[in-house]
Amino acid sequence: MIHRTLLAGLASLFLFVSVSAQADDVNDEKAKKMANNAGCFTCHTLKHQDLKSGSKPVGPAWEDVALQYKSKPGAAEFLTRIVLEGSNPYASHWKSKAAGLAMPPNAVAISETDARQLVFWILSH
């Protein structure tokens, strides 16, 4: 039990250091410009906000993404794949925070390198 706890703690520390180091390469303005150029803000916001109509936004806010994934091993690679290849249309883990629509593939809108940097930036918040 102690070994598992220690390993989980070390994995979390490694993830935090990795995400922080990668995020340092992308400042806020560069990340926002990259996201804007790729069309990310069409569906996502930085902070969670329900629409004035009372409906949910199309995609989850990035603060919600960071809260859900930043402590999970492999999160950056998983989310980079989601950005590039799209999400599972049957997954429902965002239904309480977003419209629940699948994310379309975005490999034509953003390079893998930029997607990875953007994901690291999102996870660092």
C-alpha cells in the first residue's frame, strides 16, 4: 500500500514538473493566439460560463479540462490525440459542463507540435 502511494505521488510530481516545463515554453499570449488561429475559441472558453440563454457551451472550458486531467498520468498525450483526432461521440463526461458534442478532428487546423504545447499550457492552469 505504501509503495503504491509513493509511486502515485512520484507520478503526480513527474507530471507536474513535465507540464510546468512544457508550459513555460508557451506564454499566455502565444497560447491564446495559437488557439484563436486554430479556431478553438469557437467551442471553448478559458473559464467556465453558461450561456446567457441558460444552455451549456459547446465544449468544456479549459479550466474544467485542467481540473479533470492535470493530475492523471498520460493526460497530455491523451488530450493531444483528442485535439488532433477528435473525441468519442458517445462519451458523456462533459454533459454537466458542456453540450456534450464530440470534438471534431483538428489536425488540419493545428500541428501536432502546437496542439501538444497548447495542451501543456491548458494543463498548467
